[in-house]
Amino acid sequence: MSIALSLFGIFFGLFLLIVLTYKGLHVSWVSILVAILIMVTSGLAITDTWNNAITAGIANIAGTMIPIYVAGATFGKLLSCTGAAESFASTILKLAKNWSAQARRMFAALLIIFMGILMSYAGIDNFAILFTQIAIAASLMNEVGIPRRFICVLIILGSTTGGMLPGTPNIINIWGAQNLGTTAMAAPILGVAGSAFIIVLSLLGLRRMWEKDIAGGAVFEYGPLAAANFDKDQLPPWFFLLIPVAIIFICYNILGISAFFALLVGLAVACVLLFPYLPKKAAEAGEKEHGAFIARLNTLVDSFNGGIELAGIPAIIIINQALGNLIAETPAFTWFCDLFSNVSGSPVVLFMIVSILIIGVSASPSGMFVMYNLANSLFIPMLGLDVAFAHRAIGFAGAVLDTVPFGNMVVSLLLLTGIKQKDGYPPIGFATVGVTFLACVFVTVLALCGIRL
């Protein structure tokens, strides 16, 4: 089978992945179709390749990630229903009560981003962060008067920069450690510097946008969003959010406990701390009223059940992520490795460019697995690329084109918040595509200057 046909199958398959998913067909079915197309055009035995590449890839990813999705999403539900995240955010915002209106808006926006980062350190998946953050972000933005069209970009900035930072039990760090033999703390200076670059530059640009809107008469309005539904007089102490997050960080990064069990320890601590603040679930029709303990226990059970439901959102696309393993089996991938092994130039620059393009073209996490395979088979052993840089570079590169207008996260958030694409996407495109691309350039320059740690 020719290299040209194999390349055609890969790129046409990725094109179908984008178009058919955008048209509404579920990504799992599209991934199966794309996998078959790639196998046929690459001359691979369908049954054997499916078992060795796709099934094995699914088993590897699912075995690691589904328990983490479940634990993280459950933690997110617990923070949401007890008001722990709201308590932390509203308490910190009080520090700026005497500041100017413009300064309060900047502080509130930074706080929303920081909340997303905190939730990443708690092991909460990006999709679960979206659901957990909306009511909190809306409450803060209403308090300071930031127009609603900026809610999506602030939430996305928090969850994506949280994944780029060292030490988070996020899929970026977990997959990087598993596939490259690094740790979640790989290249910490690059991770922190690049994330700070994104946050600072994004907020400076977004401030100009929302201040212009406000000068034109724009105000925050809830629209289809519900105000945060908490008893303001019965919120847990603000630092209750920090305790389980700190425990997870210590267990995962210092004690070396696996991400899942670190999350379980943090979740157990959160259950103990937050149990008295759980809403009392009302008895259903025909049931007798329960005591306070049982009523709160029923709410806790609902939180665990809700966590399972939230965890199902990222879990059902695991087959898509396994496409990266399949692509590594094709003749086109071998040709691709041979091609770049003969290209002159800095492997640091080349790796970042290729990562942005391949992960962006795939429009899915499968592109990350292609880059892990490229790093292990070419860039690290043959071109001498620093493995810690490879880990962090894939994280930054993966965040450049994952928020194109038809991206799953963008579409989901705009629908949930009732914001039109033409209103909500310009700030998203500016911050999470434009600024994130500049951050990739910034991180690459730092690496070229010899900064690896």
C-alpha cells in the first residue's frame, strides 16, 4: 500500500472526524469509521490491528483515566452542592471591596481563572470543571459587572492553564508521565512561566474588550443561567476548599501515590469536612421525613451518582483517543518519522510546530498520542530532544487549536450559557488560540535559551 494512500487515509479521516462530529454524529461512532478508513488505506489487517492498536489503547487509557474521571467529577459535584467553591471565591473577592470598579473586575476574572486551576489540582476533569464553574463564575461576574459573554473564556482559561501547570493530576500530566516516562512535575519553570504568560496577556486584552462593552452600556445579565443556589449563611469556611486540594497535591507529587488513590484520599477528606454543609435532601412523595444526618447522606449519595454521570462525558470519547495508537502503526507514520529525521534545524522548534499542527489537525486527544509516539521513536532518541520539554510542549501545543469555533468545549459552553457564537467566540479565539499560540513561542524560546526545569 502506497505512502500517499496511507497519508490520504489519515488526513481525510481526521477531516471526517471534524466535519461529522460538527454535524452532530457522536464522536465515538465517527472514530470507529475513521479507524476503519485508516486501516484500509494503510493496508493493515483490520481485525488484528483493531485488537493490537485500538483495543489495547482503549484498555490502557480507560484503565487509568476512568477511575480518575469518576473521582474528580465526584469531587466537583461535592464542591458545587455544598458551596465550598463559592465560599472560597466570595471570601477572596472581599479583599477587593474598596478597589476601583475596573480593578475589581480584573480581580474577579483572575479569581475565576484561579478557581479553574485549583480544580485542576484537585484532579477535576476539564468537562467537570465547566459544570462546576458556571454558577460560581456567573455569581462573581454579576458582583463586579463583567458582561456574560466573557464567562466562557474565563472558565476555559482556568481549566486549560490548570492542565499545563506542573503537578496537576490532569490528563495532560498523567498521559505525559505514562508515555514519556516523566513525572507530573516535568519542566516546572516552563509550565509556570508559560501559564503566567497566557493569563497575564489574556486578561490585559480581555479587559480592553469588556471595558469597551461596559462603556457602551453592557451589564451582566444571567440569561438562561441560574444564580448560584447556596445558603449564603451556611457556606463552609473558605479554606475547606484548600485542604483536600493540598492533600491531593502532597499525595500525588511528594508521596508518589498514584493519581487515582491521591484523589480518593482528597475526596474522603472533603466528604468529612463538607458533610455538615450538604443540603438536606427532601423526602419524596409517600416517604417519611428523614433526620438531618440521613437527609445529608442522601445528598452525598446523589453527589457520587452525579459524579458518575459527569465522568461519562470524557470517558465515552476514549475510543477517539486510541486513534493515536492506530496512526503509529501506519506506513505514513514511519515515513513521517524518516522525513523529520532528515530535516535540519532545532528539534525544540520543530517539535513544537509539529505538535501544534498534528494535535490541531486531529481536533482531538488522539493527536497527543501521535506526538508521544513521535517523541519516543524520533525526537528524543534520534534528535536529542529533552524529554521534560517534550512533556510540557505537548500540553501547550494541545491547547492552541482545541478551542476552534466548532470544538466540543466551545460549543458545549456556549450552549450551556446561552451565548451566541458571534458574541462569545471573539474573546475565546483571542485568548485561548491567539495568546496560547504566543505562549508556545514563548516556551520554545525559553527552552532554546537552555531553560529545561
